[in-house]
Amino acid sequence: LLEVLFEAGEHRSAEELATAVQGRAPDVHISTIYRNLEDLQELGVIVHSHLGHGPATYQLASLAHGHFICEACGATLEAPDELFRGLADTVRAKLGFSIDPHHFAMLGLCMGCQELTRLG
Ligand SMILES: [Zn+2]
Ligand SMILES: [Zn+2]
Ligand SMILES: [Zn+2]
């Protein structure tokens, strides 16, 4: 499973990963794959994130990163961690809360869609 995760790269749903694993090892039961995903998450090897309305996607913890998603056209922008650093510090200082910018995507409007809204 890890091998498949490495090859598949990021943003794979549990279903996609299960299909990929079964492509290589047809006798592995799908529930085993889901259980392994859970185990790997508990070990901190992989993480999942929610990108908009689709199913959660999995990736190696070492590749975890944030996302901005356009609510109008669905475009996904990768969000480097530096962008959240100031926000994370402010939130921790004011509320004592430690944010995880990777778990959920931030929703908004991409440049193109803002343009369209302006032109109306
Ligand atoms: Zn979650
Ligand atoms: Zn857009
Ligand atoms: Zn990404």
C-alpha cells in the first residue's frame, strides 16, 4: 500500500488507492486496504485532507500541504506553509489554538472568477 501511495502521489481518495492496490494484488480484500489506511494514519505516516466537496484524499505526511479552492470553478491552488505562519501565530497567541492548515482546504474565489464577478 505504501508503495502505491508513493507512486500515486498526492490527493488520492481511499477508493482510488484501493483500486490501485487491487490492480497489483487482486486477492487483497478492500476492507483490509481501508484498515491499513487507518493504521498508517494513526502512525502518522499518511494524512488525509478535505478538498472541497469530494471524498477525503490521502497522501504521505511528508507531502502534506494546504490548499485554496475556488468555489466557483473548483480550481485548486497549492498553499505553501509560509502563508499560514502569520495566521497560525496570531491564532495561537489570541486563542491558544493550534491550527492545522492541511486538513481542510480554504475556500474562496480564484483570480479568474473574481475578474468575472467584477465584470458582472
Ligand atoms: Zn478529516
Ligand atoms: Zn475560479
Ligand atoms: Zn495539493
